[in-house]
Amino acid sequence: MKKISDVRVVATSFSVSIIDVVFNFIVAMFTGSTVMLAQALQGTSDLITGGILYFGVKRSKRTATSLYQFGYGREVFFWVLMAGILMFIGTGGLSFYFGWQQFTNPQQIENVGLAFAMLLIGITANGYALSLSVHRLKYLYKGFSWWHQLRHSSAAETKATFLIDVLGTSSAVFGIVALAASVLTNNPQFDGLGSMVIGLSMMAMSLLLLRDVRDLIVGRAVEPHIAERIIGAAQSVKGVQAILDLRTMYLGSSSILVILEVHLHDGLETNEIEAITDNVKEVVQENIPEVHHIQVEIETPDGESQKPKRTT
């Protein structure tokens, strides 16, 4: 499976949002549909959100410094948090508000055919952007379901764009259903109802994103299957007798910090201990490329000695 970069995923979503903003605002003015206004508001919010994510991704790739010795990878989580708040308030809240206004004080919709055409274009454009997000998540977590990928991946910026594109696609579908109901029943309240549904779905999606990024900001460890791979790789190195402890944390999008406590065979010389330590680092990073920083500590099990042999 060909790798798709996080920059491409975010940039594609950003480009699709530009199309949504320009055309949906024009169509909203010609039709008077709050569904189309909700689409335009979503596009505006997604455009700003995409810009925030792109900015965050670029900043997170800066080289480590003496002040930020593990790099800037975790900064992307902050910008995803900002994007989630914007999605909740700017998109969901306003879409619900305007939909409520149309529902309680319905205004007649005009040029419905134009609105349908724009919604179909929105489904196509957002669907393509969504396919890129799904492709990247599948690449990062080969062999797992999309639901597992969405729940456990640390690629917060990709998940954010995934949610944005899901919203873009689903809201266009909701819009078509709402407008069709308005035309068939000659009741513009369905248009307002569709806008409210779009707003509520956006708010729900943003809450899921905020919950996920909160865990990553706090310092979530890797999933059990990745921890098992790390332990298995370290134990495969000749000279390693046991893994006493493993601690991990995400340092950014698909970037992992690993601290390993290992117990070595007795009677080893200093140069042998150093060689084994280096081998453990190499083997772990070869088997789990997401491990960008690894520290190996040589310890003895509790009960044998309270003093560690050596720490590297």
C-alpha cells in the first residue's frame, strides 16, 4: 500500500474546503436555503480548520533544539484541539442556529436544482478527500479495521481531516434529503431541520475529536499490540534475558517515545552490555518505525539486587 503523507491529506481537505466555501455561499444566496448556508458555514470552518492543521503539521516537523529535546511533534495536538473547538462552535453552533431560524420562521426556497447540483459536487469532492484520510489510516495500522484505526491512531491531524471530510460528505447527503423533503411536501421547514441535523452532527464529531486529542495531550501510551511488538523485538536480541518494564508515550503524529528496562545475562563485560543496548535500540526501531526515541536501562529484577548494573 502506497504511503500518503499527512501534509497531502491536510492540503487536499483544505483545497476541498475552498471549493465548498465559494460555491456554497453563492448557491445559498441564490436559493435562500439554510441547508446550503450550513454547507457554506461548514466549508468556512473547515477551511480555517484545515489551515490550522496544516500550520500545526508544519510546525510539528521542526528540528529538536536544546529547549525542546524531543522535538515539536506534540505541538500538532494543540492545533488539533483548536480545530476541534472551532468545529464545535463555528460550524455546529451556527448551522444549528440558522436551521432553527428557518424551522421556526420558514422562508421559501428558490432555484432548488442549483442547490442539488452543488450538493452532488460536495459529495464527490469531500468523498475524494475522505478516501485519502482512510488510505493513510490504513497504512499506519495495517491489518486492523477502520474503526480501530480511527480510535487508536496517534495521527491526530489525519483523524481531524477524516472527521472534516466525513462531515462534508454526510452533510451534503443530509442536505439532499432535506431539500428533497422540502420540495415534495412544499414545506421549507424541512430545510431548517436539515441544517439543524448538520449542526448537531458536526458538534458530535468535534466532541469525539476533542476527547481523543485530550488523551494524546495528557500523554497516552501505545496500544497493547504495539507494546507487545516492542517487547518481542527487544527480547529477540541475543543477551537479553527479560524485559522488566516498558513505558511509552506518543511524542507526535505516529512518533513514539520508548523507555525499556531490560535484564541481561550475567557475566557480561561493559563493551558487551553497550553492544547489546545498541542492538536493542536498532532492532526495536527496525520493527516499529514509529519509535523515534528509545532509552534502554539495564536493571536487575527485584530481589536479586536493589542497585542497577548500568543505565545507558
